[in-house]
Amino acid sequence: MLTVEMNDRLTQVGPGTPMGDLLRRYWFPIAATKELEESPTKSIRLLGEDLTLYKDRSGTIGLLESACAHRRVNLLYGIPEEHGLRCPYHGWMYDETGQCLEMPAEAPDSTFPERVKLLSYPVQQLAGLIFAYMGPAPAPLVPNWDLFAHENVVRDIGLSVVPCNWLQIMENSLDPVHVEWLHQYYTNFVLQRMGTIDESDNFWRDRADVNKHVKTGFDVFEHGIVKRRVLEGDDEENANWRVGHPILFPNILRSGNGNTLQIRVPIDDTHTLYVYYNTHPVAEGDPAQTDEEIPYYIVPLPGTDERGRPSWSLLDHNAGQDNMAWLSQGPISQRWRETLGESDKGLIMFRRLLQEQMRIVDDGGDPMNVIRDPAKNVNIVTPFEAMETGVDTRQRGRRLREGAISTGNSGKYSPVNRERARKAGIPVSDIPENAPNLAQAGTTL
């Protein structure tokens, strides 16, 4: 159990907070590259700061504080010029460093523009994502995880704004046992409520195909924490224990058969940008992708209907179930009211690791998993169970219901999966592509 004060220390991410200082040592994805192809400006909120992301006509991308230095008009509505972003109100123009370049109403020989500069942050593009860094110079390298470096794959990117703190999302990844209950027993219960399976019996439990946990373990490694499990019928020679499953410090889970990164980006204390970065083996007929062409899609969030009943159709897959668990804890989980047990040792380890790394930053050092050596950043491979077999060994051949595309992550909304299902003649669910994210109303990314 944590105190209220320690809970605040672990969850508050704004400027000057201990956790905010730690998180500012890392690069965060803030948009899909394709988003700036569709609109040259985008409103961004990251670690409690309001910003404007833009792409000028030369292709340069910048990230500036959101308000013009003149009369505080939001630069989201700015005009991208050949080199810079121009405020629509009086024409003041800024480059990607925040430097004011032009003030049309001032005298041509005025030195006023060179004395005005907005706050700006460095950005980089990698593998279809735009990353931002908000920490002290010199900036580290954007980690080139192997999923970013892979060749002969097709990519897509799922996005969602989750109205809760980033930490309760990350703690879910340090909790192997929830897979057995939330994603197996509960899946069957939800399918029964939806009428997909026979409601006349107790199918969800009596006849559930569940992989039960016998043992769990956790080890700190160079890039984060490896979680291990022994499932009923297996032993420690199984890859689930021997190889394990990585959580990349501070905010990434590698999931599925190793082809997905789930990246949790703290927008502020009570909102998180959730990025599902997916790779798919190239299939016949797949066109080559540039970064600007990698598609993105919106993953809807579960909730209740107008009568306060669960939205069952958004709870039949892992992403919806996880979101339900995080959202139901409230905007910030009240950890001082928890009752923790044996299955929670992974999240306890993670909390201690966060506190340790905050102390390192407070002492002026680099926290773990900050990459500065280019030789180590060519293709960062992390351990995961499926490295040897190419399949998710946690599931052991567990059945998919008829017509299913995927039971994990955001796969049922993936445009790549949906198109391949169509080509194969597999029924696709009636959930619309790019279904609206209910959490976005009133929320600024």
C-alpha cells in the first residue's frame, strides 16, 4: 500500500515534479507521421504542457508552445510557410526552434523579432511515428527497437486517448495473472452476454479454455523488466519462463507474438495517449510503405449505455477489457486503499524501480534505458517468448471464435487485418473502421 503522498509522486507528470523530471529523459511518440500529411498542424498535450505540432512546406517538423508570443492566439490555427509557422492573427512567424522570424507590422530594420523566442522541443520521425523530447540537452537517441527496424513487414498504428493516469496502465503489464481472468474467463462471459455462445449454461467458467498460472517471476534487465510465468502443464524449461516477456522502461509493453509495442504516453496526470505499434508479415500483393503511408486507426473505449449497462461489444477483446480495468479505477488510482497480494509482486517491483530511477535523475544521472551509443541503437532486440517458435506461447493454441480476426490488443480494428480478412472471405465485424474514440470529447492530444 502506498501513502497519498507517494501516490502523487508516482503519478504527477507536470513540469518540476519528480516523475515529470524522470519521464522528460525519454522520447515519446506524439503522432503518426500520416497525421501531418492529412493536416499540417496538430494540437498536442504532453506531460502537462500544451503544444502545437506542425509541418512546414519544406517538410520541416516543429513542436512549439501552443500560444503566439504576441497576443496568445493558439498556433494550431497557424499557416505553414516554406520555412516556419505563421500566426493567423497578425502574421508573426516562428521556426522549429521557436525563434520569431517575422513581425509584419514592425519596421523592416527592427531587431524586435530576434529578441522573441517561443519554447520549443526537438522532434524526430521514425518508422511512421513522430517523437518528441522534453528533457535537458544533450538529447539521447530515439530507441530503434527491432519492430521499428524490421524489414519485409507491413505496419499500422492504433491510437487511443485513455482518460486515466499512465501508471495504472503500466502496472497492468506487470500483472501476468490478469490474463487468465480478464482475457480468458471474462472473454467467455462477455461472449455469452453478447449471445455469441450458448446462454443456457455456465459456459464462461465450466467450459472455458483457460491457461492457469502456476508461478510468476520478474527480473530487471538492461531495458526494463522481464516477466516470467509457468502455466499449468508446463515447467521452467518453457519459453514463457526461460525467455519471458519484456516491459521496456518506463512506458512500453511488447505484446502478442512479439509483433506489437504498446506505448503509453502521459498526456497529463489524468490522460494517456495509447499507441499500438503493429508489424505484420508481408503478404502477396502488399504495397511498399513509406513512413507517410503507414495507416493509423482509432481504438474505441468501452463504457456504458444510457441506462448504465456495460457496452459488451467493446469488451470482447483484450484492448477493450484492459481499458475497462484501467478506467474503472478512476482518473488516478487510489493506491493508498489497495489490498495487494502475491500476484502483485511485479507491480511492486516496478514502483520501486521508478522510485530508484527518480533518485538517479535527482542526483544528476541518466536513468535506465536512455540510449546514447549509436552502435547500440542500430536494432535493439528484446527477449520475448515467441522468438523461438513465432507464436504466442502464452496461448498454447487457444481457440478463436468463428469469424474472429484477433483476440489481442487492437487487432480487430487494424486496417491491415480487416483488409486481409476481406480478401480471405472471412466475415469482418460490423464495428466501423476508425470507430470514434469516446474519450476524445473535450480532450486535447
